Amino acid sequence: MKQILKNIEYVLILFFCLTSTLVAQNQAKEKSARMIDISGVVVGEDNMPLKNVKIFSNAGDIITPASEDGWFSVSLKENSVITVEAFGYETYVWEIATTLPNRTIVMKQIPLFTGENSAVELPMKISEERRNIVGAVSIIKGEELESYSDHALSNALQGKGLGLVSIMNGGGVIDNSSTLYLRGIHRSGSNEILTIVDGIERPIDDVLPEEIEQIQLLKDATAKILYGARAANGILLVTTKRGVKHKRVIETSFESGIGLPTNTPSFLDSYEYAKLYNEARVNDGLSPIYSDVALEGYKNSEGENDLRYPNVDYYDYFLRDYTTYSKFSSEFSGGNEKTQYAMILGYVGSTGLEKIGTNPRNNRFSLRGNLDVQISENLSGFMDISGKINSAKRSAINHSTAFSRLSSHRPNEYPLVISEDYIEATNKGVPALGGSTDSPNNLLGSFLYSGYAKSENINAQMNFGLNMDLKAVAEGLSAKAFITFDNYFYGQEVLDKRPATYSPLWLTGHTGSDSVAFIKVQDEKINKNVTLGGNNNVRNVGWTGQLNYSRAFDNHNLNSSLGYFYYRKEISGASQDVENTNVYFRSNYSYKHKYIAEFNASLMGSNRFNKENKYRTFAAAGLGWVISEEDLFSDINWVDYLKIKTSYGVLGYDASTPYYLYTNRWYDNGNVQFGEKNSGTDQTRISLDWIGNPNLDWETSRELNVGVEGLLFNNRLTFDVNYFNELRDGIIQKVNSEYSSIYGGLYPYMNWGKVANNGIEAEVHWGENKGDFSYQIGGNIIWSKNEVKKKDEILYSEDYRRTIGKSSDVMIGYVSEGLFGKDVDLNRQVLQTLGFYGEGDIAYKDLNGDDEINDLDRKALGNSFPRAVLGFDISLNYKGWGFYVLGTAQVGVYKWLKNSYYANYGNGKYSVLASDRYHAINNPEGTYPRLTTTRADNNMNNSDFWIENTSFFRLKNVELSYTLSKIPVAHSVKIYTRGTNLFCISKVKDLDPEVINAGVSNYPVLSTITAGIAVSF
């Protein structure tokens, strides 16, 4: 570990020395230069002034024409270089030596989406002009993500990016990331996408938005095939910021704020709980446990430390109303013709909701530096380094356990603290704590007296590469080689203690007076030793060698690449490393920037198959037609750009394939004794775990994409629409249904499963500038649905029982008909065999008409993955004021409502929902099943009674800002306030519809409100 940190330190020192030297040289030149005045006008080739022109200087200035006539005037230092950019025009570079008033800059028009500024990044550091892309690639700019205040970048992606689905997981201060999908769910099992940062697989949540230049979503076969065997579910490719010639950037930002829980569950107090628990016992044919005196005692309880009648509101006692959040970032970038550099420093910190004991704290420090150097005329190189240190501390009880106990410990279960009048505190000052046989771990003891847990997560990432221009061999020929190395270290320090707890036992003597005795339900655990645990190292190594040929011949453009990629992931303690190779070929041809054709091939290699099947060849191809270039559209002025595209390909996939399935697996199954009884020698027993399948082959994905994209109405309307159709075949599954039970469960894995997935994605934006006012409004939608074509399933005679023919996320359960006694006659002919049932229990529908409710009466009730995901955004700007709003929605998604908030039975805690239970006398209009202390088997079966449509609309992100420009101390100062997760509209009111366990078994979803300042120098 120390050697790793020292190596990182050496690399950082080297990088700082290089960049500091470059910055110092530039500053020295600037100080010695005199100021000169320049002015001019920017026009097109038709000599008409251009609008929306941006002019940059190498000193960092950003100049916008003073009027819509394209005129500008500015004072710059001698020998400055300015860069002029306009959408649809070739970039103009002007080296200024003397004062030149009224210079006319003529911009050369180029076909839309061509040139360096329109480059789309593909895997293996291949770039292609957006106009020539024949597949489905969507782009998210890094600046679009900066307004979302969160630790995890994945949370900021919700509602962004065509075809991207981001679903929050909850998790609290330390781990609250989202799961990302592209174009729905493709297969049975894992469907998570591949995240690539600067050329290799890396966690996206290690990256700050301020570090990102842009994110490419690679969705079709032609885009994904280049990375190889792990990419079939889709690729989220992150390109971090690099220095740009003649553009200096120095920016610093800071924001701070609070996080407010969006939903927290409500539970009954001790008095209400005791009343309903008595009712539950009577329902079970038992006598009430709480007397009228006890009920009165709970009604007038003195609170959490009342020895006899405690009443603990755990959420109120242990949690505060808010968390804190702060963030800092600083960027330094620039460069000249020889060298370009970019360095971004970042910090994100937050605290938790706990107000008793150690308040969880998470601090993350990050550094990223990218350096590009022109070594000689034909040789250039790059070096990228990044590091992250994530330090977290909390009490010994983790977030999940803490909230699970908050939501399950009964309000009257125990007093938190027992007075010293009864039991003295320890010599360490720890008071006697209450407990019960059901819950011996007193929550106050867990938070305050049980030690702590610290964790350190240290990540170091490095890329080194060379680019060689081989024009001496052939015009347009070049070579590229780069290597990547990552090291991830996770370590934990834990001090685990446990205080003693006591359960009060009240006794009534023969005189009628009461006394109390105490039963120790948990012994004290004294631990002075700090243990180190959870240490884990992960190393990623990758290298690539690549030949490129890019050439324009009159109206012909050819861009081809041939390369080899090797990837290895080593995880400490794992018996097998992840290892993949890929030999890839890509060729993109266009004629007159109008007709485009592309072919890709890949020889993929994986160490998850035997030597006969280790390598497989796959291919993809696509066509594009910029139809707006045809004569048919020459008189249609409102069509600026229109392209039709299609692609088809077959990919291999191995990321979800376990190792060594092609060979028999044996395991240690205890001991066996040979010889006379009790006198023989024990021998290890080896048993067969599964039968290997030497013919096991690759899972494949056959993918079709058809799309259209365009610009209309003088570039004000942009749109992109795609239809996709995919067939996953050969999904590896253990197939039980094909073998007799005499095999004893030793069935081999086979290429058996088959899932078809199809859908439509669309994105539309409208925007324009009107003087000092500009606006943009738009949205995106992805609709997808898959169908299981083949799986390990018995061919049931009843169609409703089959999952084949339904989606892979189907939710199976019983159909409820209401509650016995209220909606259904308890004495009906149909017999339920799912557990004891009586008046107030759930009645189920007999689907097959055999007068018996059993496993044969289950059917599809819903789906757990949203059918459609939408994002809506509005951006308004007027004279320095800015307003941005993002809304997101998930439609057609269901969840089981069966956590401890909804499941009120047994000796568990009762939520407010228990007040709506059915009881023939006490609550005849109740809609919730009757309460019971022992018999809930019938009611807690999966059924449509416990399923809910959790579709929702969420106001995801809002930013209000004001920017001061060209002030004496800085180029600009932006003051802003931001909000995330501000409100949610859904049928689910009590809990969060997206993260149904938030606040119950994990942290609540937080609504974050911050204020900040960003300064550009």
C-alpha cells in the first residue's frame, strides 16, 4: 500500500512539474507583451455577417460579437492568438502581431457535423465525424451535468441522454449510486452497461462532472463491437477534458447546502401499537397482553426512557432533519501548438442524518491531469493521470442495519436508558441500556457506544500513449499505441464494541405492590483492539496497438482502423482474473459527405471458455444517407440537415458467464470415516457440484437499428429517432427441465436462453437566440419491452402460468378478490392452501377452476422495469440571468410493497397503515388485512394486493443563476442556487416510488438545496 502511494506521488510530482513549467512560460510571455487593439467583423463566404460567433484568445478571454452584425472590438496582448468558431463553419485561427482595425474574418462553410468540433469518440480512442456515424450514438456534454449536486455522477444522468435509463438505488452518504441501462433490459440476468473512462473500464462515479468533456452513449452494434466481449449491453464512454490550443481556462467553483429527506415512513406510537397488538392477539384466539392500566400508561408515557411504559420515536430521536453537502472544483487548462494541458482538482464532502453518536462523514478528494505533447513533427504523446481518495467514517452500525432497526424496533420494546437508581453506569460512563429478547441490540448503544468504522478508498489511474504520423510511408497512415494501468485499494478500520442491555421484568407482590427485576439480554463486549478488514485490491491493465488510415480523395473520404486490445482485471482474493482480447477492424467510407457505409469486424477472446471456443469472430455493418443533400431538398429551406441511418450486427457477450463451466467442478463436502465405528480415520469427502459442458459457447446479440436525425428551421429544431430490435441467443443457464430428477440436480450449464428486445427512442429540442434572450426546450423518451423466447421452464398447460412469451422482468403472483368477511364469503367453496386464513384475510381467485388455491393459480401481474423513461428540460437565459429545469419520469413500472412498512404482522413494528386494517367491529371499512401475531402466511404471498404501479414524475434538477461578465477581477462570476429531487408525483405517497426501501432499510432519498459561486479568470 505504501509503495502504491509513493508511486502515485512520483507521477503527480512529475506532472505538476511539467504543467507548472508550461504555465510559467506562458505567464512570462504574457507579462512582457504590450497591449494592442483589434476590431473586425465575422462574415460568411457570402459576405453576410454571422450570428452566434464565439471568439477565444489564448489568454482565456471569450468574446461574443457586440451586435448581431458580427462586429467585435477588444484589447489583447501582443502576439496573442485568437480562435473564431461558428456552428457549421471551419475554425479560424488568427495570430495577432500588430494593431489591425476593422479586420474582416471570412469563415469557410463546411458540411454540418464535420470537422474537429463535431468528432464523436468511439472505443479504442477512435474518433469519427458525427455526420459519418451510421449507428446510434448520443452525446451528453459535461457542462450539462454540473448543476446536479451529488456524490455520484450516475445520479446526475437521470433524464439525460437518449436511450439511457438511470435508476436510483439509495444507499446514504457513502454509496448512493444509480444503476445504468441502455435501451432497457436485453437478457435474463445482469443488464448493466459498460462504463469506459478515457479508454478503459472504470467506475463512472469516480469522475466529477467538472472533469468531463463529453459522454458518448454507444448503443448499436457498429459502435459497441470495437470494445469486444463485454460491451453488448451498451457502452457509456466518458472523455475527460484536455487542453485546447490557444484556449486558456482557469475556473474555480464552490457550493454548499443541505439535503432534506423526501420521504420518511411513519409508525404508530406505543399506545396505538399496544391497542392494535391486543386486537391482533384476539384475532388469533389469544387473550390481550396489554391491560387497561398498561394502555393508560403508554398513553401518558414519559417518553423514550420511561422504564415501564417506554414510547420511543426512533426516527425523531436518532435522526436530524437534514444532511450537509459541499463541493469545490478548480480547472487549469490551455496550451499552444506544441503542448496542451488540463488539470482539475476536486473535493466533495457530505454528512449524514444521524444526530446520535458518530455522524457519518464522507470526504472525497480528486485530481485529474491530462497532458498532450508534440514530440516531433511526426510523433506525439500523451500522459493522463488521476487519483481519488475517498475517506468515510460512521458509527459501527452501517446504514442498512441502522434503518432496518429504526423501522423494526417496536416503540415500547425497551427504554433506551435505565436510570442509575436501578443499575449503575460502567466505569467508562456507559449507562445501563434497555433491550429485549427480540432486539437485544439497543439502538442508542449501537449508535453511541459500539465503536466506529472508517474506510479508505484510494484509486490511481494512468494512461500513457504515443501517436505516430506515418505519412512518409503512405499519406493518411498513422499508428497509435497506449497502455492503461489502474489500481484500486479499499481498506476498513473497525472498532467493534457492544454494551450490555437489560430487559425490565415487572412483578406484582402478594401485597399488590409492583417491583422490577432486570434480565440481562446481551453481555458487554469489551474490545480495545482496532481491526483492519475488508482490504481489497483491484488492478486494471489494458494496452492497445492500432493502425489508422484516414484520407480524402476528391469527394471520397475513408477512415479505417486495425488494432489489438488486451484487458485484464485482477481482484484480490478472486480465484480467476477477468481477461479479454479483441482484434478489431473498422472502415468508414463516405462519398460527397452524403452516402456513408461502414463495416466492422472483431475477433473476440475470453478466458471463460475452453480453448476450442475461446475465440469467436463477429461483425457489424451500417449505411447512412444524408438525404438533405439531394436535389429534392434544394428548395426546401426549412430542412437544414436530414440523415437516414441503419446498422446490423452480431456481437459476442461474456461478462455474465461464470468461470470453468466447461469442466466438472468438485468441492469439499465434509469428512467420511472408514473402519470401525468411532475408531476409523476421517477422510475428506469430495463431491461433484456440477457437470461441465465442454461445448459451452458464447452468448450472442443480433442487433438492428434504424434511425433518422436532423436539423430543421434554421438549426432551431434538432431531433434523433431510432427503432431498435435485438435478439439475445445462447444465454447460459443451468437447465433443469431437460433432465430427469435421477441426475440429483447435477445438471450442466447450456447455451439455452433466448430473449428478444425492441423499442423506440426519440429526442427533440427547440432553441434559438433573440437578442439578449435565448432559450431551449426539449425532451427525450425511450420505450422498450422484451420477451422471453426460451428459458428453463416446464411447458405448462395453462398459458397464464408461463413466463416464456412474457418479459424477463415479469412479476408473478396470485390475483386477490378482496378480504374475507368484507368482500368475499369466508365459507365459499374454494379452498385456499397457502396458510391459515380467516375473516379479514386476503381471498385469492381460482384461475384454473379446480376449487383450490395453490401454485397453479399464479399469473403475470406486472413488470419491475419501466416500460418508458422520459426526460424534459428547459433552459432560459436573459442578460446574465439563467434558469434551468429538468424533469424525469418512469412509466409502466411496478414494485412489491412488502417491506417492514407495509408488512404489519407478527411481533413486528406497526406502521400507520395498520390503522386501516379490517376488523368487523372496530374498523369494518378497513382495506388492509386483519392483524395477526402468528399467522400471516396466507396474506404475505406475492399477489396483486401487494403490487403497486410506481410510475412517477420527479422534478429532478433546478438551477437559477446570475453571471457577471468582464469585471475587473475576473472574466466572469456566476452566482447560483441549485436544487435536486425537489418533488415527486406518484400513486405511492408514503415512500419514494423509485427507491421503495429508502428510509425503511436504507437511507431516504435526499432533496438537495445548495448555493454557490463559479469564477472564471
